[in-house]
Amino acid sequence: MTETAPVELLVCTTCRRGLAIEDDAQRPGRLLHDALTEVELPEGVQLKPVECLSNCDQGCSIVLRGGPSRWTFVYENLNEAADVDVIVDGVTKYHATADGLVPWRERPVHFRKNCAARIPPIGA
């Protein structure tokens, strides 16, 4: 297997999924980030919390990005309890690519149906 560039998995920690939640530690986005710290991610994947991806009512949101030659993806409608394995599967497949383009049929079903944005590489 060839060496691939590092990948960032950004998790919006301020997501409330449209709920009236006052305790920041109980926000769905924070809980999703916390759950992802407990699982094994591929070597070279950096998990990073971020504040507000401006997708507040669409469930939890994440971003997969990796260097100037990879496409960036924003995925939404993620659940902090049910979708951790989906995210691990998706980031693993994304990390294994040179350009970030996982063939559509190989992406987790949730990623196929809940892509909020696909952003071209910087030099495109």
C-alpha cells in the first residue's frame, strides 16, 4: 500500500441537532467528537474539534480533508451514537485515496445520501 497524505476529520462540536440543549458537554456534536476519541482511526488521520460548520439543523456534521490535492467533503445528519462506525469506515476509505474520491458505490450508504458539500482541491 502506498503512503497517503495525512487526513483531518473535523467534527462540529457545537451542533445541537436543532434541540434546545444548554449544557455544552451534552451537545450531540460534542458527544460525537468524544465517541470518536474512543475508537481506532487509521494512522495518519487527525481528529479535530471545530466550532460551528453552519449546518446546525442537519444533525451532526463532519469534514474530511487532506492536503492541496484532495477533494474535501462535508457530511451531515450524523448521529453521535449510531454513526461512529459509519464515520470510521468513511474516513478509512477516504484516507486510502490520493485524491479523496472514494468510488460512489464504495462509500458508506450514509455518506452517499448525506453529503452537504464536495469541495475541489485548492489547485483545481
